[in-house]
Amino acid sequence: MSQLIFMRHGQASFGKENYDILSELGKKQSLIAARHLLKIKTEFNSAYSGTLSRQIDTANLVLEQIKASSNNLSYSQHAGLNEYQYRGIIDHYFPILIANNPYFKDKKDLIFQDPRTFQLIFDQAIAEWLNAEKVPDGIESWSEFKHRVTAAVEQIISENPKDARILLFSSGGVISTILYLATGMSPYKAFRTGWGLVNASFTTFSFTKSGFTLQSFNTYSHLESYHDDKLITYR
């Protein structure tokens, strides 16, 4: 049985021109997560991240701290662990939702400033994307995204021993997709559950011939132990 420990990247740069940059808080969250792994003395056979900057930077911060205690820990990057194309989804679906929903029309100037307003419209945009029979050119469909993520994780598993413990640095949509595969819940419910994934949290799955099994979801006691609400973020 393989064990897959997903760590969501640290806080990125919501509301900034380039979201794909770890904030200073995101770096702090990553280092706290690394200290947690050292404290519980978890050893890994290998580590992987996507190729997005926030994923790579999270991985580098964590692995720099734990590499001394994890002998011969290999690290590879795999684009299959990248997040879905949220920018394309926003550009296509937000104007449609704003035009057809008076609430969003009234709040359009706040969408990228207020996280709550953004989440309300983004939730509906993701629902439209998940249910779309066809998406515009240049946007990866839900079916394509699901296939990409599944193929990437299965390839990673095949590269490791059958009883390997693998650390993966990725994003909420990727973790939500494996949650969907493990539980059989609907894609939309899996993604809505994934909205609660805290930056630098851990979610663990096992994998056997029968597929994925969820072992733990969205654990972040390592952040809570600091008794600082600012450490608990979702973007």
C-alpha cells in the first residue's frame, strides 16, 4: 500500500498582479509545516511538486528543513500536479455570471478585493466549468484536468516502491480531485469541500489496486498550535 501525503502550498498572493508567489506568511506557514514533519519524525521515500512557483517554493522551504532526516529523499517536479487553469475560468465565466446576476453586477468592483465576494462568484464559475459539455479553446476541461491529475499521481506511484510514503506539494483543485476519486462524492461537492483546505495543511490518501482511500483530510494542528488566527488562510 502506497501512502500519499499532499501538502497544500503556503499562502500565495491573492489580489496581486501575480497570484503565483508565496507571501511572507506563506513562507512562514511552510516552515512551520516542515518543523512539524521533523517533530513527528515522518520519513518519506520521495517528494514531488507541480511546476507552479508557489508549489516549488513551498517544496523547497520544507525539503531544505527535512532533508537531513530523510536519507536519500529524491525530489521531482511534475506538471500533472499543477492547479486547474483558474485564470481562464475566471476570464470566461465571471463576465457571464456578472451579466446575469444582479448581486454580482452590483459587487463587480469588489470581486478581486473582497475574498468573500470573490469566493461566491468563483464557486459558481467552478460549478459551470465542472458541468460544461464544452469549454472554450485554451481552457482545460474538468475531464481533461481529472485525467491529467490521475495520470500524474498514478505515474508517481509507479515510480516508487509499493509501500512508499510519498510527499506531494500541490494545490486545492488537485487534492479535491483525488478526494473525488477516493470518496465517490460528486465533483462539485469535492471541490466545495476543497474550499476549506488551509494553506500548508496535510491530506493523506492510501493507494492499492482497488484505488484511493482517504486517511485524513485538511490537518493543520501544526498551525493551530501557534494560537495565531493569521496563520489560518485559504488562498
